[in-house]
Amino acid sequence: MLGRSVELARFDTLLDRAAGDARGPAGGEEFHDDGRSRLVDITGEAGIGKSRLLGEVCARAARRGMTVLRGRATEYERRVPFQVFTDALAHLDPHALDGFQETDAVAPLLQRSGAVDRFGLHRSTAALLARLAAPSGLLLALDDLHWADPASLELLDHLVRHPVHAPVVLAVTRRDRQSPESLAAGLTRGLDAGTVVRLGLRPLSADDCAELAGPDLPPAEAAALHAASEGNPFYFLTLLQAHRERTTPESSAPPGLGTLLLDELTVLAPSRRAIVEAVAVLGEHATPAMVSRVTGRSGTAFTDDVHALTRRDLLRPAPQGLLTLRHPVVRTLVHESTPFLRRVEIHGLAARELARVGASAAERAHHVEQALTGWDPAAVAVLDEAAARTARTAPASCAHWLDVALRHLPDTPEHAPRRRELVLRRARALAACGGLRESRDLLQELIATPQRSPGGPVTAEDQGLRVRAVVLCALVERHLGRSTEAVALLRRELARGPAPGHVVRLGLELGSAAPLDSDTSYAQVRAEVEAALAAARATGDEVGEAGVLAVAALGEAYEGNMTAAHRLARQAAALVDSLPDNDLTALCEPLARLGWAEAFLEHYPDAERHAERGLDIARRSGQLYVVPHLLLCLSHVRVQTCRIPSALELADRAEDIARGIGSDQLLAFVLASKAAALVAGCPPGDPRPLAVAEEAVAAAGNGVDWWASTAWCIFGWAALMAGDPVRARDAMLRAGGPELQRMQPSMRPLYLEILVTSALLTGRPEEARSWAERARKEAEQLGLPMQRASALRSTAHLPLAEGDTAAAADLFAEAAVESARCGAVFWEAHSLLLGAPLEAAAGRGRSGAHAWLRGRRLAEAGGSGMLVGLADATRPPGDGSEAPYGSPDRAELTERLAGLTARELEIAELVAQGLTSQAIADRLYVSRRTVETHVSRTFRKTGVSSRTALATLMARRRAAIRFGDARAERDRPWPG
């Protein structure tokens, strides 16, 4: 490997650590061992040696005993879903997946049939890689990623953003200039996050090329070839071969790479040239049997030709019994120089052979597409079936194949109904994979097309398709941040006098769109929603009635009309709970609306129950666009109820889908929810919450809708927790607009608390008093315990600023009681911890100590780093209050520590001393991974979620021993 010693040394370090081999020296800091996978991004121009380097890395990983999987993306198969991953996993041992419970979820990667949720497939792939990494590590090498299909790129992006917690190394090669923008952007994000390492390959030096040529080439000639090739190894070797065969004139300038390769082909006999062309066209289906069949060559003659081409290094044997050309550049040149009709013939023969052996429509679709030259009903039927099978798993491929079918479908009246249906399906697929604008354009064109069957009046089917198109178009407009246009479109359709069933469907979408629109409040569409409810009841449509009630409940809850919202939510819940899942398939979004309504009404168990049911139905029915809203509803509930790790996991899953859909507005809302979970979950000083909140407002852009307002409110909270009250205040004022009217009315008291705190910290006491008074009035109108608790905390800051600690303590205590009433555990703990030191300052030390202890327990149990940090900052002094440390709580400490082994207790003490995992490993002569395993088990057994929390727990143990009764200690020994 001439000229690649630096790159190989960096790989050696990474492979050593992944394989658990401690022999190599510590490498660059990009290889620090935190238990996460690393991706190495190898970039460079064609022929620079990326694949050669990757092959050497694979060999070195194999020598270390690692599992090695290698796949290659191919230029002419870019619409075959997951092609590069399928190629890599084809090397698996047949028994490698025995006992793997998620095999069905990754079926598309294993060339098995099955319609699975693509985002579930992403998570299951991560689990599969973690399994394959045991016990000695895994190298997943993906070559020529610039040609990967969209589904593969989306999966890779997931693995970059969610590194596998296992000894996994991913190595990818790609050409910078040909890489899709999404691929380059995703890898750059990973570079910034420290999960990606980039190795840019440079040309070889003149000395390297001379050594590559060998001692028989005179130095002057080697220098000339190096200069002509500009150090590109593939071009240099091709020039060298031509030079040695004396096929290039000595006096002229060296020919280009393409000319040299074409010269190599011109000397081939026709039968051998046909084999080379067949291999270039067939790609991943170029087995000897297939090549023999499409070339008409067989027996000894065919074998001799293949051997001759192999000796010339034009053909090479590849894994899984394939034949391949020696370099992708050669394949491109051969493919493009093969006559068009010959390519069509080869693809047609391949499609027929695959059909003969029972290959799926998705496997045949690539060859069927390339063989199409006109209208062919059987071929279009294959594309139609392939699109249907990949709609959920690879919507970009689905949209592409539908496009091919539409281009060949005759534009005649008899085919008009089928054309409209295919256009609608393609628009839906585009909306699922980031093509929102193209989807909207298709739908607008479809809506404008006369909905009439040939030779007759408009049928019910025609009307139904039009309404489906209108509803989908409104949904797409919403995701594009154009709720005003969505509302106008729906109202225009309602004005056409549709059938009652269509009124219900249009009213449902209208009620969903209005609260998101900056110009249209729910009150302005209430009449249309009520008309939809009446239509559902008049026709006995219980499913439609339940959906409209759910949408109405959210609309009223958003606006703060809580009496109406409570009534509508109860009615919706009663109907929903009485219906079987199959009847609710069309109600996934209304179920999300019901969950959010109940969350805003602070009925958290009901909200969680309905959101989880909706999530299950949405996944089974493939309604991808609803899933983020259901996940975020659950995430919101779990932040309020202080189950922070779960809330963050749910927001992460919603982020995957939002990025896949390509909606900036949805992404802004998702990132805002993720930032909220991070604010609650991260310890003070962690930069992640503010960074994610900044990305949320960037995604929101200049929008003034609900999503943008929410993003700015969460940004304000993150800024306040980051110690920047000025930015927090500015963000909240931007979120609310004039008189804070854009701020969600039913959440406004909570958001006002941020303004109160910011105003006090920036020296605006009168402004703080005004905001606190407004929060009090609005909270009383809402009648919601959590919102009242927030208003009480806002009010508590006012006497506190004047030095009246007793009054402030009473208000914080009342806020804790209010929060507990509705199960808002996070805010209960927050209120307790804010009030605890004030109780002590007011001379009520024991009350303060008990408030602090309960707040601390809730914070630790809920995994809130923010609240644990607040507890550390407000901890009562050990001497001044026995309650946190003395005998009343020793039983609680004993219970929490009783499950620890002696080694776990020993490591917990070292963690409490501030030692890193590596330092503990060095002291105890164990591996770092062993230490991390013990720490994780200790977290689980003691119910803490951070090293800080564990250190505090161990400090309490030491204090109990120090201040306790020695005889009691002898009678009740500590664990370990």
C-alpha cells in the first residue's frame, strides 16, 4: 500500500480498539473509546485507490478476528433498495442470525420479502450490527457510496446520527464531486459530532509511482508517466500497461484514460466483447449462468472466454459467485459503449430469467425498466407491483418506478382512471421521502384535471379520488409550512358541496390545519368542524365522529377553551375506546390529536394510552406522516411526568422520520421537543440542549405558525438554563409576537415563567411583576394544575427578589402540590428543589430537608440531570439537618445500595472520587469496557442516571456512616 501508511496507521488504531486489542498505541483523539461505533469516510477521485485501501483494511480486520462485511454500490442499480447493504450482508454465515429476534424487521436487507417500516428497519439494523460485533468486533465496509440508492443513504444517515453502542467500525468510500448532497451533509454533521473520521486520499508521489512501476522502468519514463497520470494510481497503471505493450506512441502526449481502456476492448474477439458487455449491463446479477444465458455462450467455449478475460484482468471473480469488471471506471466505459439496443436486449433477457427462477418484482424492476421501449402492460404491471412492495420501506424507489410506469402508460381516455390512481400513489410516495414540493405539484395538477370517466358522468370513484388528492395536498402544504394555503384549498373543496362522507374527511383535515396557521385560529373553522361532526352523526359514521371529536378537542384545548375541550375529549375517548383497531386505521392522526388534547388538558395517562394505541396502528398500516406527532405527544408527556430518557428516545425516533419526510416545519417541532427533553435531561453546563434548540429555530426559519412559536419558546428555556437570560427573553418575545398572541394560550403560563425569570435576571422587576400577574390570571382561567403551578412559581420569584423567603417558600410548596395533582412529576420536583433552601432560610430546616430529599429522589428516578444539578446546588448542609443523612433515611440508602456487588460498590466509590473510567480500569487492572459495564449496572440498581448523581449517593452513604451509630452500623453492615 504505497503512500497510504498514515491512513493505515489510523485504521490500525481504530481496529485495535474495536477488536479489544490493546497492543497499539493510543491514536488521535477522534478514536476515543466511548463505546460507540465510528465511521471512516474515505474520499477521493476515481482511481485514487479508495477501494484498494478498503480492501487492505478488510484484510487487517480479518487478521484481528473481526467479522468483516463488504458491499459495493453500483452505478446503474441506484434504484434497487438497500443494494449496498444487501451486498454486504450477503457474506453473512447462514447461521449468523439464528436467534435474532428482529430478523423480520431487516428482511429487505437480506433479500427476503416483507413490507416493513423503514425507520423500524433502521433501528433493527443497528441492533443487528451490535449482534454481529460480538465477540471480537465488526467491520462494515461500503464501497462507492456515491452511487448508493436513497434507502441505503437514509439508513447510513441513521447509523451516523445514532452510533451503534458496540465495537463496530464502518468504513465507506465515495467520490466527493459525485456524492449526493444529503450524503455529504450527513457525513459532515457526523464529523462535527465526532462520530465520523474523514480520510481524503491524495495522489501518489513520483517516488511512490516509481516504486509501483518496479526497477525495470527507467526513472525518466516513470517520471513522465507520473506527470501524465497526476499521481492517480489507476491511470498510472493503465498508462504503464499500455507503455509496456507499446500501444502508445513515444512522441505524442499520453492518451486519456478512456482512450486507453477502449483500446483494450477493441482487440477482443466479438464473443469475448459480448461477455464483457453482458457483465457491465447485468451488474449485481452477473452470475456465470446469467451471463451465459444472455450471451448464448455455454460449455467449454464460454469457460475458455471467461478464463481469457480473467487473465487479461478485464474480468474478476467477485463474492457470491459473480463476475465483475476490474474497476467501476471500466464498467462505466463498457456500459456506455455498448449499443443501446444490445443493452435493452440484455436487460430483457435478464428480466425473463429472473422471472423464471421466481425473483420478486422488486428484484426484476431494474431490468424491466431498462428493457422498456414502449407500452408493455406486463412490464408496467411488474413496476406497479415493485412500487407497492417498496412503498413503506423505500418510497424513493417506489416513486421512481411509478414515474417509469406513468411515462409508458398511454395518455388515452381508457387509461385515465389508472393514470390518476398512479399519480396519487406517486405523490404519496414522494411526500414520504422528502419530495414534498414535487408531490404538491403533482397533486395540484391532479386536482385540476377533470375527474370524469370516459364517456360518462363523474362517478363516486372519481369524486373519492379527488377528495383523497385534496386532503393529501393539504397535508403536504402543512408540512411545507403553508397552512394558510391548506385551509383555503379545503374550504374551496367544501364549497363544491361534496357528499357527507367527504365532508367528514375534509372537515377533519381542516380542523387539523387551522391551529397551525398564523392567520386562522380554530375559532374561525369551528363551524366547518361542527358541520363535519353533524355529517358523521347523520350517516352513522362512528369512526368519522370519533375523529372529528378528537380534532375539535385539540382545537379547543389549544385555544384555552378548557370546558369545551374537556367535554369533547371525553366524548372522543369514549368512542375511540369502544372501536376495534381495524376501524381506527383511518383515525391515526385524530388519535394523535386526541393524545395532544389530553396532554394539554393534563390528563397524562389518557394521553399516553391513546398515543401509544395510535402509534401501534400507524406502524401496522404504514401511515408514516402521523408517527412523529404520536411520538412527540408521548415525549411531551414523559417530560412532564419526569421519564426523561424515554422522552429523549422518542424524540430521537421522531427526528429520524422528520428528516426522512423533509419538512422543515415538522423538523423544527421535533427538534424543539428533543431540546426540551435535553434541557430536562442534561446536567447544568451541557451545551447540547441549546445547540439542538438553535437548530430547531433555524429549521423554523421566519415562520410564525405554531411549530415556529413552540421552537422559539423551547429555545428561550434552553437559553435561560444555559445562563443567558437576555437571549431567553428575546426568544420568548419573538415566539409570542405582539401581546404574546402567537404563544399557545393553553401553555402560556408555563412560557410566561421563562419571561418572569429572564426579566428578574436582567434587572426588569416591574416587567417581571406584569408577566407574573398575567400568568396568574390566565392560569386561573385555564384551571389546569400544572399551569397554576407555573404561575405560582412565577409569583414566588417576586417576594424572593424582595427578600421575603418565607412567602416565596410557601408559593413554591403550593406549586409542588399543584403539580403533583396532575402527575407533573418534573415540575413537582422542580418546585420542591427551588423551595427547599428557602424553607431552611425561613427557619424551617426540617421541612426544607424533606422537600429537598423528595425532589432529589424524583429527579434521580426520572433521569433528570437538570434537576439533579439543581439538587446539588440547593443541598442542605450536612451538619445543619440530619434528615438527608441520618437514621431516618439510612434504610432508604441501604435499600438502594443493597443490590450492589463488592466490585460495583468499589467502582462506585472511585466514580465518586471523580476518576474516569480509564483511570479506574488502570487502578483495578481491568478493561475500560468492564468498568463501564459495572457503572451501567450500578446506575440501574440504584436508580441514578449520571455519575454526578452516583457520587452524591455515595457521599450520603459516607455521611451516614460518619454520623451514624457505630453499634447500628455493626448490626446492619453495608453492602460489600
